[in-house]
Amino acid sequence: MSGSEERYGEFVLVRRHGHVAELVLDRPKAMNAVSMAMACSVIAACAALGGDRDARVVVVTSSHERAFCVGADLKERNGMSDAELLRSRPLSRGAYTGVLELPMPTIAAVHGYALGGGFELALSCDVIVADGTAVVGLPEVSVGVIPGGGGTQLLPRRVGAARAAELVFSARRVEAPEARALGLVDELVEAGQDREAALALAARMAANSPVGLRAAKRALRLGHGLDLRTGLEVEDAAWRTVAFSGDRAEGVAAFNEKRSPQWPGE
């Protein structure tokens, strides 16, 4: 399916680059603000990708040249009644958990503004690649709410409780160099190179065993925050899912035969 494209609703596009799937946030007229329609599109795309055994790595990118995503669509929110806002919550939350729960490695390619829910989409990925124009932050308390896409839980896991508290309570925006220094992003590249760098990293990951990649992600995610003894049990359970797989047999054979593996993906 290399080179193919599939649209999910009006605002999300999935492009294929071999075994790498690029999930494109494509609402440029609103700087990718997450409306209910866009949330539904993200949910649908993630559901499809989660069950796609051909997709080994997912890269989340933006079609807007000056923003990754500016967060929730506050214009839409402003017109909602309290009852409508409450009914919309499962959809808005589902977009973020859709990315967070993808079973394969995920990379965010960030440039320009990644604020509020936009930064939470990036935080939901395993790795964040940002270019020099990136500006990130969780400004929700400045408009009377709190991060609702996982920010209060994902940010302290990256930077620690005190640093996360300072960033959330101050609602400040953080530019690329400081974001890299604080660990808000993982790799900083030249302006305009975030997508290319993220896709290149994804291609390197996708060359590895798809069974191994998913099991390694499961162990990393489920083991985080557990005591060491329990974490090692999580790792052992994940190891057992790959130890007798076709990928393991192929990997060992390819190593001994000094050739590139042809992963069966099972």
C-alpha cells in the first residue's frame, strides 16, 4: 500500500510510506483546531490503524505550515450549551486516547503552535520531533478549564511533577530551544525539517520486527510507574508474546545467515 492515501472525514488524511503510516491533521483553515468533526475523524483513523498489521509505525503530522494543532475549537465550544459540552466529552477525549492507545510506536512531527489539546496529541505519542519554530504549552487554565486530553498525566511523566505544575499553572508557552532543554520534545531539528526527520526515524523503527515493536511498546507503557519487581513481570509477559513468534524465528535466522530479515509479522 506504499504511496496510498485514505481520508477519514474532512479533516484527517492517512498516507502510506511502506510500513509507516502518516496521520495528517488536515484542517488548515482553523490551524487544526479540534472540532467535534475533527475528533471523530481522529478516532476513526486511529481505530483503522490500530487494527492494521501492515502499519508498523505511525507519524502524526500537520498540513498547516504554521501550526501542528492549536487545541480545542473554542469558537465551536463557545456556542455549546452545558448539556452539549457534556455530551461532546466522550468524543473529544476519544481523539486523544485514540492516539495514545495505538499499539505501534508513534511519533509526533511538530512545528509552529502545539498548544492545549494540540500539545496533548503530541504528548500522546511515544516520541516528539520538533523543528525550531515549535511553540508548545498547556494554557487551559487561562481560559477557565484544565488540560482534558491527558496533559495533567502525560506531562509529569515526561518532565516530573514540579516542572509540570509550573507549566500548567502558569499557562505559559515554551519555544523550541527551552522545550528541548526541558524534555517537552525529544529531538529538535532545523525549521521545516520536522516531518522529514520524523518519517526518517519512523522508517528506521519500521525496519524492525512488527511483533517486537508492539510488544516493546506494551512493556514500556504498562510497566511505567510500577515498582521494579512488578515491572519485570510486565516485561516477562510481553517477552513471552514474542519468544515463540514467527518474527523471532526469522530474526534469529536472518542474523545467523547474515541477511536482512523478512518479517512475517506474527
